[in-house]
Amino acid sequence: MPQKPIVYDAPTPEPRATTVEALQAQILEKLTYSIGKDPIVARPHDWLAATIYAVRDRIMDRWMESSRETWRTSNKRVYYLSLEFLIGRLMRDAMSNVQLMEPVQQALKNLNVDLGDLINMEPDAALGNGGLGRLAACFLESMSTLKIPAYGYGIRYVHGLFRQEMSEGWQVELPEEWLAHGNPWEFERRESAYEVGFGGHVEPVTDPDGLIRQEWRPNDHLLAVAYDTPIVGWRGARVNTLRLWSAQPIDPILLDKFNSGDHIGALEESARAEAITRVLYPADSTPAGQELRLRQEFFFSSASLQDIVRRHIQQYGDLTSLPDKVAIQLNDTHPAISVAELMRILVDDNGMKWADAWKVTKGTFGYTNHTLLPEALESWPVALLERLLPRHMQIIYQINADILGEARNRAKFTDQQIANVSLIDEHGGRRVRMGQLAFVGSHSINGVSALHTELMKQTVFADLHKLYPERINNKTNGITPRRWLMQCNPGLTRLISDRIGPAFLDDIEKLRGLEAHADDPGFQSQFAAVKRANKERLARLIKDRMNITVSPEALFDVQIKRIHEYKRQLLNIIQAVALYDEIRAHPERDWMPRVKIFAGKAAPSYWNAKLIIKLINDVARVINNDPAVRGLLKVVFLPNYNVSLAEVIVPAADLSEQISTAGMEASGTGNMKFMANGAITIGTMDGANVEMHKEVGADNIVIFGLSTEEVEDKRSRNEVPRTAIDSSPRLSEALESIASGVFSPDDPHRYRDLIGGLYDHDWFMVARDFDSYWDAQMRVNALWNNKPKWLGMAIRNTAAVGFFSSDRTIRQYAHDIWNVPTA
Ligand SMILES: *Cc1c(COP(=O)(O)O)cnc(C)c1O
């Protein structure tokens, strides 16, 4: 029987006061009674924890209220399943969203503590690699802002994305320890623990009513324990839960073994279980392919589904209503095994008929695709799935039989088309394609920008799209304007508010009102002053961390993102080399000072990406120390790119580099952060750049390079890149100097193969886009030399960013995919 433990009218505690006095008293109280420290001996970390506890209390009141409301109203819940949440710091976000920045700052000041110091001390929760994980974090905040009852589900990695240090210009990976001082934001929920099984076998059992059903008997079990973090929306609209799973052994210690003297063996089970949630896989846009990764995927999918089903049954009693009350969004294919797991729960555990279960499953799931790169699409060997998840493999076969039957009988597909839609890839060893599984198990499949969605229909999912033409839709990514404008750039936020009023804080499309002021000299100079202050702050950070002096007068030309060949940091650094040559060859010209700023991590196993980091550092050393450059060009690689560093760099950028090979960046979200903060984009017609170009207008963005079709055409004709190089003396000279060791005298051949690849195949079109990129950079120079023109463009970028708010994205998901109302 479903149990309804809810007493809707239960008395609730008085909400906490938010005055300076109350906050001050409570921070002291937390320090004493929760942390056990006297103010006289308290360390900065103790003050940080005490402050977080005091802020958290103010959020708890709304958290309870939000949850109570969903139980009372029976509103539909949204579950966002993601193997990554790139959260960053939470304290400023939370304080700002509930309007506590000023009283907390004052309360701490009265206690002789600086809020800014505490903010910078909070660990940066990096439970993700890049854009995909950051999108999940922006979405959580927007779902709370739009009052959608939602849960994020993921993994509580003990070690998030590695810490990056430089050793003689090479990337070195160090373990990241975000939990070293504990995590005052989270609540451990021992009572919300589920068993997750692996391995074993499947046994047919006969029910009392004579029906035969399959029962999975795993031989390996562990426990998923929930840790909850509150996520508060703008103006405290609602507080949702981010529930992260931690793996623990069923038996923490095997006493038999311990007592017989095998002290290490006694702990083996514990170590094996905890290994599952110990580390985040550090590869972005490439599947890790190891068994532990599949275990992570199933572990968090299974725990999340058990939790969702338990909550649904508790409130509604049966599972046929699941699609009416539950929407589950799969963030890429990492949680795609959920499709088979929900089928198993419905059919095997709850005795639902196969066809009914399939309807419920499709009605519940939506799937977001994040990449088209064929090599990046996840698949698992059939043999591995059979060993680890034997029942799921059977279910996948049965789903596949149904789909292929439909393809043959209804759609009259050819053998080739049938092979294309099959869940099993028969090339080489047999593998299960997780993209196909997620597609067929969902009623909605979305891409993340208009271009990417179109390409999806033409490439990876072309035949599935023919079979199910109504399923694919587009949801262009967005960013939360709270973190990426209001919190990271309070100066600009204040300026905008003074000029057009504060309504944009609640309706970001109102930023369009700035367009009327874009050419106003008075506003331009205020806008420039804000940018200048942000650049001074970044210049100080560069001085402190790198001991490099950069002038805030210079153009700050910024490329910060994961290091990947398709993102083409190589194109940017080759342009720096060409510029270096040109400055020395033509010292008489009127050069403008430029600082090229890079940051980003490379996957530890991605050799070329790591070599590109080394190249940037080698080039930086030479250029920064050459007196002939006269400071007109500087190159800086800032180590350990993460959300917190982005929050300092983005508001200080003049130029935003979004220069991926057309057709390869699904959307990008970094591009939107820069746009919000009044940087001008130099970019290709790729991902969401296409829509930025449309929103801001062709005059306010600098576009260059081959189009998606031209790239495709050149690739299909196997065109030789050498001609592009031979016909460009500027490019040839730059490539020769890099390849011959001008920047690596200690190892002259270091870059021979990297540069050789450009002559040989140039898959990413670096050589063939170079001249066009160079010309675009010269257009940037001309614009920069015309300050009123530049500032007008910059202001128009901020004015046009409204469409790229994750509030808009989430509204579209809510209305088109989840069928839930929004505020
Ligand atoms: C926004 C963001 C990204 C994504 O950047 P792209 O330029 O879209 O690749 C990656 N990492 C961090 C830390 C971010 O904040």
C-alpha cells in the first residue's frame, strides 16, 4: 500500500530573520555550536563554514516550503540525470539569489571578517569536465528560478576534475580535493540508500498466477547513499534538490576475514565499492570506454530510478501514471542505460506488460544529444554488458527486435537503413550504441543549437529520424544570467540598472533596452570604465599568479575552454606567431597592444592537446621576453581553468575567441558568457555562434572561415591542405618557425609532427581557415582603433544576450518536452 506520510498543515519553524544583527548573531552561534570554535581561535575555514551554515538556514525555510508544495499540489516533477554538474562555488550564488549579499557582508565586517576573502576560499565544486556539466548547473538554477519542481541526479565524486599545474610549460594533473574541509552545503541522507547490483544471472520465475517473469540475481551489490544540496532560484523563487550518489559497501568490513588475520582483505569490499564514485573521468567529448565508467553510469542511473519510482509510488500508488507526473531528461547518453533499467523495474519488478511498459518509458524520457563526432558516440561491447548487466542486455535485445520489426514492416527500410537504426553495431566486435538506445526510449530527442539539431537529422540519427520524424527538436543552450552577469560583473549590472532600470534582473530580454544607449558617449565611457576595472582586476591576478605584467590598456583577446583540436587553440597561437613576425618586420606600423589569454585543461591521455598547451607556453616565453615586441603582444596561459577563474576572466574580456571548425562545436556556452559581459566575438559559423550572429546582427560580430558545407566538401574530396599553406607566405613562415624549433630550442623537433599534420590532412582546417582568420583579426584591430565603434558593438552584444539565458532554454524544455508549467 502506498504510504502518505505527509501532514500538509504540520507546524513549521519560524523563518530565520535576515537583518544584519540576526545574521551576525547566528554566524557566531554556528561557529560555537556547530563547528565548536571560539572566535579567538577560529580559522578562516571555520568562518566560511559558519557563514555558509547561516546562509543555508535561510534557504532551508524555502526548501521545505517548495517540497511541501509539490506534495500538496501533485505537480509533475522533472528529473535531470547528468553524470556531470560543474557547479563551481555556491555561497555567492546562494546569497545573491536570496538578497543576502549586503547584510552578510556587514555582519561579517562587524566580526572583523572580510566576505570577499571567504568567497575566494570556498572550494570550486568541479564535478564535470566542461560545457555539458556547466549546462547542467545553469539548468538547475533556472529550474528553481522558474518554479519547476525538479531534481538533479548525479555522482558525488570524491575527486572532481583534476587540478592543473604547469611544469616547464607542460600540463601536470594533480588530484582535486574539494571535500578536504568537509562540505557544509550537503546533507547526507542515510535513510535514502538503495542497493545497486552488478553481474550474476537471470532466472525465470513463475508467479503464483502462473505467469513467468525474468528475475535478475546480481552477485555483486553495493549501496548508493544520497547527499542533497539545495539549489535556490533567483529571489528565492523555489529551492530544488541536487541529489548526488555516493557508493558504499553493504558490509563495511568483512569481520570473518578480519578475525582470521586478513586485515587488508577485510576492507577489500569497501575499497571496491567506494572506487565507483571516487573520481570523475577527465575526458571531454570522448568516451572513456572502461568498465569502471559503465559501472558509474549504471550505478547512478539505477539509484536515481529507484528513488524516482519510490517517490512516485509513495504519492500516486501505481506506475501507469509515471509519464503524467514524471519527466526524466537524459543529459547525453551517460545515463542511457536508464531506458533498460526502467523497463526492468516496470516489467520484472512490477509485473507490467511489455508494451505498456514501453509506452510508459517513452512517455517519461527525453534525451539531449551533445555531440555528433562519430568517435565520441558512446557504445559498449555486448560481452561487457552481458557480464555486468545480463538482464539489461536481454531487454536491449528485445527492444531492438521491436524497433527493427517496425523499421522493416512499417517503414520498409533497406538492410543498410536497418543496420543504421539497430541498437547493436555489428562492425568489428558487437557493441551496444547508447545513442540509439536513448533515442528509441525517448519521446523527445533534442540538439543544443539550431545548426547542431539540423546536422543531427542529416548524420548520426538520419534513419532514426525517418522512422520517428516527430521526435527530434532543438533547444539552444543557455547560461544563467545570475551567475554569468549579475554575480560575476556587479559593476556592469549596476550600470545597466542605473541606465534602463532594474526590470532586466527579472526579465533578461529587457536588456534590449540598452540598444538605444549603445552610441551614447556618456554611457560608452561608463561602460568602458567598468570594463577597465575588470581588466585591472584580471591584470593583478595575472601578475600574482604568473608574474607577467599586462597593461589594461591592451586589447584582452581571450580563449578559455577545454583544449581540443576542434576548438582550434592551435589556430589562435599560430596567429600569435604570425603577428609576432609581422610586428618585428614592420615596427613602423601603428600596432595596438594585444594580450592573448588562454586557459583550459587537456584530457590527460590526449597527447596533441597537451602538446598545444606546451606550445602556447613556449610561444609565450619567447614573445613576452623579446624586447623587439615592445610589449605590443603578450601571451598568457592561466593554469587550472575552472568556473571560478572564468568568473574573473569573462568580465575582463574584450574579444571572445569562438573559432571551432564549422560543424564540430554542438553549441558552446562560453560564447554566451562573453556576449553577456560585452565582449565582441570573433568566430566561425558554428554551434550557437550562428544564432548569436542572428541576435546581435552581422555588424556586431566578427565572422570568418569555412562553413559547415565547405568543410564537409573539402573533407569528402580529400583536398590537399598544402596548397593553402603554400599560397600563404604568412602562414608558411609561422608554421616553419614552429616546426623548426624557434620556440623550442631545447627540443627543436617537438612540434614537427603537430605541424606536419597540418600539411598532411589538416582534419580541423587550421591551415585552410588561417588567412580568413588573419583578415578577421585585422578587422578587429581596425575596430579597436575606433573606440566609439567598438564600444557600441560591445554594448549591443550585452543588449542582445537575452535569448541565451538558460531561463529561455528551460522554458522551452518545460513547454515542449516535459509538459510542466513555468513561472
Ligand atoms: C562555460 C564553461 C565551459 C564551456 O565553455 P565552451 O567555450 O562553451 O567550451 C567550460 N568550462 C568552464 C569552467 C565553463 O565555465
